[in-house]
Amino acid sequence: MRVLVVYASAAGSTAGIAEWITGALMARGHEVELRSVEEVTGVADYDAFVIGSAVHDKAWLPAAADFLAQNRRTLCGKPVWLFSVGLPGALRGPLRRWAMLEETDILAELLRDVTPVEHRLFTGVITPSTFGKFGALLFRAMGGRFGDFRDWAEMERWSESIADVLAEQKS
């Protein structure tokens, strides 16, 4: 099966996660191509898709949302996995639980264009520049932390589950 991994990244976290997923699928014997949404010229030649975007204001980046909307007919009936990259892991306590609820809002928007096999919300790299000067101060005051919160083990498990489904469909 030919798999296309597509991403829209704001600061590089989502691109890094997409690269990791691509490598993990290739290591399990799948034919995989990695492209940013801006680089994709067509999707008809692919059998499966892993599509991800950074999340800003509880929504995918416009380029990623547009990609889904423009390609929904071709994606229909094909296995599609979606991932979002936000900031839940950078928060603590009640704020973290509240931020995890954003997955429902994100997914509700995406389901208008595609029915995914699965959706995952990952945490990316959170830097002060993500929020601007005042926003960074507020984020810290609310208990937010800066750093790289990508959970590579979790991404490996998810990639493995995708590879397993693809292998079953191949045979």
C-alpha cells in the first residue's frame, strides 16, 4: 500500500512528528511519502493517509483544514489517520485536563470532511515565542511549562498500530 503522510506545521513540531511516523511506517515495510500540505499535488495514487496539523485556537491550521476539504471525495473510503499537535502536555493539573478536552472540538470540525480510523492529540514543542511576550507570561502564570513535550514512545505505539492495520489490509 502506498501511504501519504501529510502535515501542516507552524513551528516545526508537527513536521517532526510526521517525519517520525513516516520513518516508523517505512521501518515496518510500507511504501510511504512525506509531504507538507503545500507540497501535495494530488492524492489519487495513494491507498492510505496519515494527516496532521498544529492546533491554534482549538482548530487545525487553515492549510490543513483546506487540504481535508479539497480532498474529501478522494479520501472517502480509504483509511485515514489524523493527528493534531497542541499543548496539553505542557500544562499541569486542572488546566491539563481542560486542554485534553480540546480534542473533541478539534475532531468535530475534522469529521465534516473525513471519517478517520483514529485521531490522536499529541503535545509538541512549546516555546515563549509561541504566545508572544504577554501570552508567555500569562501561560507561565497559569502553570504552563516550556519545552519539548513530544512523547516519542507514544508516537511509536501509534505508528505501530497504523502499520498493523495497513499490513492486515494488504493481505
